[in-house]
Amino acid sequence: MLTMFLEAAEDRDIFRQLCEDILIFSAEADSPSAATRKLFERLGRWQSLLGFVRGKALSDEEVRGLIGELWVLTQLLEPIMGLARAVDTWVAADHHPQDFALAGGLLEVKTRLAGARHEITISSLEQLDAGQLPLHLLVLELSPVGTDEPHFSLNEMVESLLSRARVVAHELEQQASAALLAWGYVASPRYDALRYAVVGKSVFAVEGDFPRLARSAIDHRIGAAKYMLNLDSLGEYARDLEAILPSC
């Protein structure tokens, strides 16, 4: 018998998710010994994930980045393919270079604040390098104030996502919860104060002579690179967002 206790009341939600997840995972075993092994395997996975995110609150920039990905998942992809398939396409939490792997290619999502300089940060040599696969770069403009558009916090978006996933299937809720945890999200009251509305969207086809530093075209002795991309210079690569979504 294994007994687990909750010591901090503020961790109640994640503790419930942990308990439900290891029960479901271990129940798939075909013998008591196999169930025990699966239980401790799952606990080990949770321990590593929690060890990664505990004490590492998301920065304001990271909060906006996750908000952008969740907005794409729930507002763009879910209406087209349903929530389960949309969550399946969200590969950012698996440390994939891009954020979404769709049937029609890859999608990288970036966010910027309204009124800020028209540039975004590309964080790696792999981020805009998709090999032979089609790749689109979606830039969302977020505004914290001064707009009639609906505002939302990261915690609200997560709660809404998980509640809808729970209605579809318990396994989908656990899949979404695990993805959020792997991303680095653990609910925090600080995130409630960071409220944004999406006030602009731009999408670019990363193809041909699109300006980028790509792993496949860089000297292998260069281990990593991070650079700024000027959005004002990308007009020839602009595409209609509604036109590319059906290919998802």
C-alpha cells in the first residue's frame, strides 16, 4: 500500500491531478507487480516535472508566450479539428523546436506587446528550420489595456482548457495537464494580474529566402544562436491566416 499526503493546501489541484494520473496509469497493468512498477514509474515522471518547475515562476514574457500558444490551440485549432486533435498537435511542451505539428506543416507562435518595436526573438537555430516541411510563423499582438476585446489571464485560459478537456475524456484532461506541467506552468496568483487581449495577428510563410539563421545552413561549430527578426521587412512572406488554417 502506498499513501500520499497533501501538505500545502495551495497545491490541492495539482495533487488531485497527480493522484488521478497514477491511478489511471497503473490500472492499465495486467498484474499487481506490473501495477506497482507502473505506479512508481509515473511518480518518478511527476517528480522530475515538478522538480523542473517548482521555484521557477514564469516570467512575464513566458506568460505571454504560453497565452499565445493556448489561444492558438483553443481559438484557432479547436474549432476546426476538435479539442482532442488540437491538443495532440501541441508539441511545444515536448521540447519540439516549433509549437504545433499540423497535417499541413509546422506552426511557430510568437507574441509581442502592442506598441512595442516590430520585432520578435527567435530563440534557437532550429526554431525556423523545418527541413522539407512547410512552416508558418504566426505573430500575435497582445494588449494589456485599452481595448474592447476580451481580456484573459493565463490561469483563466488553463482552467477553461482543462474543464473542457474533462468533459471530452479524463485522459484528455491528464494529457493537457501533463503538457502544461512540462511547459513549466504551475498555477500562481501572480498570473491573475497579467491580463491580455489579442488585438492583432500576422502570419508569414517561412520559405525561400526568408531571413533566418537555420541549423541546416550554419557551420556545425556554432552551438547555438538567438536573434531578433524585424517584422517590417517580411511583407513579401505575409499570408492570409484563414487561408492556411484549412490545411491543418
